[in-house]
Amino acid sequence: MSVSVSTNSFKENQRSYLDLAAAGTQVILRRTSRGQKQSFAIVPIDEADDDYDSYFTPEVLSRLDRSLQEAERGEVVICSTDEELTHLLESL
């Protein structure tokens, strides 16, 4: 089974479309950018999959690893309110 969805519909219903993809439905995200039509497949990635690393460049994998190490050391910022999140984002 396959489902084609616009970017606006995906934004409004992300959970539903991700649940469909996780259940094995092919979810195709379609957009038009500067008059050019583009399509993207929403595909679940299983960490146990042998091809897991092939989804990411070595640079992205390195950045993810550094981020995980920072989180393990407690070097994180926790935002409990919208205002805290807005303040954090504005400070970047």
C-alpha cells in the first residue's frame, strides 16, 4: 500500500503518517519548490539494520556520536515551557 501526502498535510498529521510508515505503508511526501516537483520517501530506520550507517554521512554520524556523549555527561538544556524554548532559540 502506498500513500502520497503534501508537505502541509504531513506537518498537520505527522504522527499518523509516521505510524503508517512504521506499519509498512509506503509514505511519499510531495512538494513543489520553485516550480519544481520533488518527492521523498518516509522510511523507518532500524538501528539493528546492517545498512543503518549507510543512511548518514560520516560527518553526521560523528556529530550524532558527540551529541550522545554530551547528553550522557549531562551537558544538555531542558526547556519546560514555550518561553524557555523561545529564549534558548533566540540566544543561539
